[in-house]
Amino acid sequence: MQQQAHGSRNARGALRRVGTGLLAAAALAVLSATTQAGAVPRSGQRATAAAAASLDWPAYLRDAVHSSAIFTDPAVTTSNAASLTRRWQFLADAATKSGQPARRFDASPTVVAGRVYIGSRTGIFYVLDATTGAVVWRKQLDFGTTVDCAPKGILGTATVAKDPVDGVLTVYVPGAHYLYALNAATGAQRWRRAVGPATAAATDTYENWSSPTVAGGRVFMGMTSKCDTNLIRGGVVSVNQHTGALQHTWYDVAAGHVGGSVWASMASDGTNVWVPTGNPDPSGTTLDDTYSIVRLAAATLVRQDAFQVRSPQGADLDFGSSPSLFTATVGGVSTQMVAACNKNGVFYALRRMSLAAGPVWSRQVGDVGGTHNGACLPSPAVDSHLGRLLVASNSTTIGGVAVAGGLRALSPATGAVLWERALPCLPNGTPTVNGQVVAVSMYSCPTGTSPSVQLFAESDGHPLGSLPASAPVFAQPVFASGKVFVAAEDGTLTAYGP
């Protein structure tokens, strides 16, 4: 039930338009820092800022459309992937407070303007120098309580974005129950907002499993129970990006019901928000909008449309995968699409604005989720250059052989398999692509197999090597600033480079 898909989607036109806008925003943020210091930016400075932004990874799955792709950082290639070396390694602080969880990285790193941003289960949020790994600043955030179940600390990935009003580069960080806006340069708190009721009882029962989605001057967060022993009424909140004021709330189950936690993160084009919903109350009698992908109006969070997988009431077969937006040519027509994997192992691709019509196509990419075979949690990475979706899954069958995990390149238009490769371990994080290389994190490995990040050629899937990890890797590996950043569950963050 409670899994975060740390762990993409847009083919040519839509992805390039949205992606370019995000890169421009990051470039403006760099320029803003210059102008605030009293200097007038020149054309050369603008070019430098834009070039720096093109090497950034500013959000969970890189952007609000969840592309998980970067095509402007050519440092890691098919030629040098096998010979990448460790440039630096950072170890998070150990727990020192009563009830504080142990150090552990479930969140993925975000990288902007030469700095790496990441939160630990201890509730400590770090900003590091991307070149050296040195700590720029750290800040203790809330990590939860031991009242309802074990505290979880920081699980979600931060977004780094320019404030839409004053232009200050800001980090939007999910603590255990609170969402924070921090000054990216200093760590100073700009605002704090509880996700769910701002009460002691809610602190005990709510947890921010999802990562913030920032789009159109709003921040969207899922409402989720801390654990399965005390369910809450799931849904989505939107808050003002500049002030943190609560704007709207949408619930996926009726008043008086519980369940439907939104474990994964929303995708947005600025006008609409696509929400992956969790499973219902197993002791209830209605599904409401659980087991679904739901489209909401971004400005109001009013429900527009939905697609639902009709699973049994007590099944743990929800959407733990964050949806991704992309464009595909379907029947000769350019079609806006959204896709996500359900824990039943089926990857669903739907028309973005017509969810109720059902899938354009679907493909069984993993086994039905269970205790011993994991669940399909990764989102797809969208290779808009080669025109394919890179989809990782839990246990599956490839070439007639049962394997711990699979990686497939699928046609965005039909779901046809372009190539497929067996993985040595179960992946929980989303693959990352950079135009040449696919990186996939290994989480749960059979006895005798060590955790790692596996590297493959995007063109045909041939193996390029692997990056060693000292513990299971739940987080998405990130290409940025000429490196690959790998966050592991023992609290280490490692930068690999050519």
C-alpha cells in the first residue's frame, strides 16, 4: 500500500515545449541571483546561465511532466559508461534525537546551479557542492513521531524553482508532515505548511510520501497515511507557491470514508493535474476514486475525468507509479498521452484528456504485486529523441525466463516492445535517460547479488556496465552537472563521472 514511486514521458513537441520552459526558469533563477547583487546581466551572462541550467535536474523525475530525461548533459556516453569512477561520496549524519529515524536516502537528489539538494530519513535536509560533495548548508526538518508507527522522516524529493513573485531561488521540501519553502542559497525558511490538518493527531497519522509538483505558481502534494494501521482520507492539496497558503483540497473518497492515499506524485501541464490514487479502505464497501488516475483542474482541483482499475476492495493493487505526460502519433494523429504502471503489473497508456475512454494500449510488464515479487512502482523515462518509453518493472518473464526485474523500451504509440533486458534485482526507482544511456537503480537483490545502478544503451539496450552501491538504491539515479548521482539506503550519496 505505502510505497513511493521514486521514480516520464513526453515525445517531441510537448516534452520540448515544457522542458524548455523549465530550463528557462532555472536559467532565470541564476540570473536573478546576479541582479539581486546589483549587477546588470549581460548577454554573455545570460548564455552562461542558460548553459548551466541545461545541466540541471531541478525536480522529482526532473520536471512537472515527469520526463526523467536530460539531453543536454553529454558527459556520460555509451563509450565511457563502463569506466565511470567515483568522484566523491557523502555520508549523511547519524540520528541523535529521541525517536529520530536512522540516516537513509529514499529521496532522489535534485541538482541546480552546481548544488545538490537531498533529504534524509533523519529529517535533515542537505545542500552539497556538486563538484566536491562539501556541505553548503544543512537544516533539521520534522521527522514524525512514534505514536502511530515508526517515524519515516524525509521520503520525498525536493523541487528547486524560482519564486513566481520575487524571483528568489527556493527549495520546496517535504518533511514528514510539513511542506517547507527554503531559501536555496541560505536555507532560511520562507514558509511552512502542514499537508493535512495542522494538529498533533495529524502529525501522528499523516506522512508526506509523495514529492511536490510545482507548476503554474502552485505546489501540489498528495495526502497520505503514515502507515496502514490508521488510514486517513486521501487526496490532494494545492498551496500558493509564494506564500504557502492553502488554496484547494480534493478528496478521492467520500466524506466519512478513509483510504485512497496518494503515495506517488502528480504530473501537471500547468492547466491540469493527473493524480495516481491508492487503494481503498479494505474493510469498506466502495472504491470511490481509488485505484485510479484522476485528472483535476489545476486552478481549482475540481475533478474532470478518471480511469479506474477495478481491483477487489482489499487488494493492494493501486497506482504506486507517478504518471508521466508524453505525445505519441496514434493512427497518424499527434495525441497527448499519460501513462503509469499499476501494482497489478500492467502499464497503462491513456489519452490525457479522455481518461474514462480507457487505455489506448496497455502491456503486462511485471508480475502482479505481492510479498515475494515486489510491485511495479517505477515511472517510465521518456526518450523523445529516439521515440520510446523506458519502462522498468518488478519480477517478470523475458525470453521465457523468470527474472527479478525487467527493463523494456516501448513504442509510445502502441506499446510494442522495441527491446527488453533482464535485471539482476528488483528496481523500485524510475529509470533515467540522457540521450545515450539508461540508468536503473537496483533495490532488492537475490542472495549473492550486490545493489548497483545498471547502465544500458538507449538505442538497443545492450549492457554498458554498472555503478556499485553500498546499500539498496530506492532513489532514482540522476544525470546532472556532468555526473551520475546515486543515493543509497545507508545514507550515502555518491557522484560518479568520466
